[in-house]
Amino acid sequence: PRRRPHDPVRTDVAPDGPLRLQVAKFLTHLRGARGASEHTLRAYRADLETFASRNAGLEPSAIERVHVRSFIADIQKAGTASRATVLRRISALRSLVKFLRAGGTLKGNPLLGVPLPKRQRPLPKFLSESEMAALLSPELGTEGWTKRDRALIELIYSSGLRRAEIAGLSVGDLDFIEGTVRVFGKGSKERVIPVGKTALGVIREYLRDRGMPPAGEPLFTGTRTGVRLSADGVAFVFGRWVKRTSVLKKVSPHVLRHSFATHMLNHGCDIRAVQDMLGHASLQTTQIYTHVSLEKLQEDYRAAHPRVTR
């Protein structure tokens, strides 16, 4: 599948030891065979280089439980990493171990029997529909660079896209006739998602201001440079927009993705359709959105319970 890497992560880790050489091979495998995202590659590279530097000179075939336990203990002792970060670092090490075992370099499983911290899945933050209306107030996006910013934010909410997916879009990925956008998500998996008429309208207006660029051009570009807007650029644009609204909550582009999913489910959309649109591999990941709207829960309760409706 097609990939559009931005600011590619180096996988050629300096092989100054046998373990670091295997880390370099593993990262190359992640990028090529498994199509890992740049975000994943960047995080895994940092995590595994830390493990390799702590065990300089260690042969990959000699990795044992003591090395794993020491690595985890040092992370937790530092006290600066969140639970999610700790779990990600363990996941990186687990993936490396799996790679080494599959290639015959490592015989045993040094992670076996090692107590691991439990994953906590917090309920996702989202905006109410009235807060979304305030965020997308029409008078905020009528001139200049605000047309681009409004188009970007409308598209995130209309289709539930991640910021990296927004950054990777080209003009040709939008189908104005069918009302869809083609997205390459995690692992370069392609999916086609509906886009609402409002979002299509503001995007079309933004592209007209750019002289209707050809299909291969980036959909969203920097206003000064004219080059593709990065994922960090998407976050900056979003943050600047929020400051001009009446929304007081601390929100990010991902909160709009959560809002999209929550509002779709609240209005009766099938959960499997939401799963497909979000690009979730597992339905369990999508099901968390069925628990986040207390307002909807109370509304359904009042409408259904016989002792309440009387």
C-alpha cells in the first residue's frame, strides 16, 4: 500500500554493539514488512536504544529475565513516565524479543513470568454538540488563512481523522462527487470514509483560493512555505483556532475524533460502521465510546423506564 512518510525516522541505528545491530534490523523490519507509522518507529527507536545502551555489549541471544526486570524497574523508579509510556516501552521490548525469537537469535522468552503493570484505559474526552457548534462558529472562518484552518477542523470532525492522517492527505484523496476521503491510517491501511456536505463546502472554498491545485498536491499546506502541513502543524493550527473560540476545555485534534465517534453513536450509527470509519482493528477499542456520554444514557433511561416516564 502507498505510504507518505513525513520527516522519516532513521532506522539505521549506529551498530556499535550486537544488540544495537539487532535493534536496527528490527526497526527496518517494522518499517518494511509491517508498515509501522513514523510515530511508532520514532517511539520504538528511542525505547529500544535506551534498552541497548543500558545493556551495552550484551549478546541478543543472552537477553534474560533479569535484563527485562531491571529495565522495567528503572523506568518505574524514575517516576517521570506515565503508565501509558511505561507500557509502550515494554511493548517495544516485547516486539523486539518476538522478532529475535522468530529469527532464531533468541531461544527463550525473557518476558515470561515478569510482572507487568496493568493497562488503564481512561474514558476519552469529547466535546458536547453545543461545544462543537461553538468551536465551528461560522464567523471564525471567513477570510485569509482561517479558510484553511476551518476546512481542516471541519474535516477532522466530519470524518474522525487522526492528525497524521490529515497531514498525509493529498487533493486527489477527496472525492467531491461521492463525498468521501481516502485515508492511509496506522500500518498504511487504506480506508474510505464519508465526508459531510459542510466540510466539503469549506474545503472546496479553500482550494479555490489556492487556484484548485492538482490531485497530487498536499491538501493542507503551510501558509508561508506552501509545503505539506505536518502532523505537528495540524496541532498548532488547531490550538490557535481553539483560542479564538468560547470553548474553555483543553482540547486537541484527537478530542474531535472522540467527539465524532461519540456523536455518531449517540445518533444511532452502527458501532461496526464507526469502527470502520475510525480504522480500529478491534471492536473492543470502539466500544469505549458507548460508555462516555452520560447525557445520552440519562436521556435513554428517562425515555424507557416506566416509573420515570409517568
